[in-house]
Amino acid sequence: MSYHFTKKFDGSFEEATAAVIAALADQGFGVLTEIDVRATLKKKLDVDFRPYTILGACNPRLAYQALQHEGKIGAMLPCNIVVQETDDGVEVSAVDPAASMQAIENAELESVAGEARAKLRAVIDSL
């Protein structure tokens, strides 16, 4: 099982970021964090890096359900989505919650992770 879903985006980096945020909203997710990795690496290390943004997405209902079953699950939240420019164009990747939840031995999380997986897969497929 792969730990991510990835798809090429036919458009600009900015268009991809906007499309991802809209698709996340359609699936009940909000973006809690937006990390501009390129700007951070320039500021902290004075290195040039390709456009690369990490979006920290949260579906409040699913997060609440997960927290009900596992008190420390917050260490694995929010769900991250990466928008990046590559040599082949713009690429979008989302974490597969079901893959990451396998590290936690709690069967009650399986249905929550499965629903989150389906929603994030739908986000990527919609692009």
C-alpha cells in the first residue's frame, strides 16, 4: 500500500493550489495550515527550491471521531496535501490516512481512516 495518492495537474502551480483547496472544501475539509516550503528554505537556509506547498487539511467531523477512539491521534493530524512543481509539471499528492493509521493498533480507527481515505482520494481524482 502506498502512503499517498498523486496526480499531475494540468495548469499552473497557483491554479493547482486553488483547485485543491476548493476540492477539499467539497469533501468537508478546511485548510488549517499552508506552508510555503520554498519561502521557508530560502529564509532559513538561503537555498533556492522549486514551488512546494504543504496544505494541512482537516475534516472536523472525522477528526472528532478519530479523537474519540485514540487520544494521541492528533500527532498524525491534519492530513497533508502537497502541491509542487516538478520537471514534468505540477503534481498534487495527498497522504493516505488508511496507510498511516496502520501504524496504530486500534481497530476502531479503521472506519474513520477509510472514510478520510475515500474523501482525499476523491479530492485527488477530481483534479
